[in-house]
Amino acid sequence: MQSDLRSTASELGAQAIPPTSAALEAVPSTQQVDGEAAESFIAEKRIGERIKYLRLKKSMGLVELGRHTGLSASFLSQLETGRVVPTLRNLARIAMVFSKDLNYFFEPEPQTLFRVHRGKDRVRLPQSNTEDPAYFFESLGYLVPDRQLDPYFAEFLPKKEGRDARAHQHTGSEFLYLLSGAMDLRHGDTVHRVEAGDAVYFDATTIHSYQCVSDEPAEALIVTLQQGASQPSFAGRTPATVAGRTRSQGNGNGTAKAGSREAVLSVPRANGLHGIGGGEKKAGTVQRPQ
């Protein structure tokens, strides 16, 4: 049987049509890859930097990563700094620790988030649901999708007879830095006088309101936060912290010192300014105050 197969193969070989010149040209010639080009290709992928990014994101040390992968801390250090190149086997070990596919280390890096909001492009909006607004505001982050915080520039008009500050509340926390003028910020049952240069951080789930008390408009930078650490209850206290000093009027209990329990608030998350509703934030959308 084997001799018959060899004979048949010889006959087929003898009858084979010789390759044409076009077929020969289609066969790629073997070329030696330049070593420097290969090193440059690997360097462009920045594999070491990507590994370090994943490790630090998990707050993981080199020794801990070594325990998970079976690789030494010194080798991992050289790997992150680009002094050694990992084998696919070692790279797979690292990828599995961070639940990543091997493609993660070779795909083009995603562009980092960066947005510029030009002053000429912002829209000035009035306080909603009133014919005589007490303030105007401009969103400073409307071009950012899925933003974690909402920054605003706000202008509070001087106090006017018949126009009272409208109290409101919303989930999360709020930060205010007064750029100019002066205002009374009511937080719960306490009124705090805030002047230019003062900064305030407070729990926005407590009812609060703003009232300009200067002859000229009070301008402020306001940031509402979506995320934050939760904080235990302070036995019904609802303080607002004014950086540098906290002056209380009305039913206040005096001055709270920065760093004391009365002056420190850590808040879960916020969804907007002046009762702005929560939900997914899309680029180009501005959430209006209520």
C-alpha cells in the first residue's frame, strides 16, 4: 500500500504544473525584523505603564501582585519601568488578576477626558419657576458626559422687597466659594454670613437658601457632588462649614471651629444645584434649578 502511495505521489509530482512568475511574486520574501523596530513597537504599547495603572487603581503593592501572579516583586518593578518585556504567559497571569483580556495591553489607549468650556459659549439661565429671579447661573460642565460633579457660576441679585429667598434641598453635598459680594446662607435653622473669599461645604439634604446682602450682586462658584463618603448622624445637627470662620445668626449656637464635629460634614452624593434633579448626565445638557 505504501509503495503504491509513493508511486502515485511521484506521478502527481511529475505532472505538477510549474509555478508562474506571478505566483512567485505573490509569495512574500523572508525579511529579518530589525531589533530596534521591534523594541520601538513594544515601547509604543506602554505595557509596563498599563500594568502599573491597573495595580495602583486597585491600591495594590508589587509584593501583593507578585503573590497573585507568582512573579517576583523585583521582576514586576522592572516590567513596569520597561526594563524587561513580559512573555505572553506572564502577561496573561497579570491580566487575569485584574479581570482583563490580553487585548487590553495592545489596544490603542483611550483618550483621557478633557473639555474646555469657552465663556462665550455658556448660557446664562435664570432661577426657574419665578418671574422675578433672585439669581442667574451658568453651567460650567455641561459638555462633560456622565460627570461626577456639577460646577456652576452663580450671580445672586441684591435683596429686594417682596422677593424672598426660596429654600430647597437635594441629595448629596454642595460646595460654595464666594467670589464677590456678601450673602446670608441659611442651612437648617441657622443663618451664616458669607463674605468674599469664604468657602462653604455643607450637607445639601438639609433645607438651605441664599440671600444676597450686599449692595452689588454676590458672585459665587458652586459645585454639587454626586459621590462622597457616608457620614454618621450628628444627633440632629445640621451645620454648614465656612472655611476660615463660621458665624451663626438666628438660632445658631455660636462659632464652630474648623475640624470640630460641628464643622465637618461628609456627604453621600449630590445630583444638582438648588434642587436640580438627578439622573444620567449627558454632554450638552444643563440641569435647571427648580
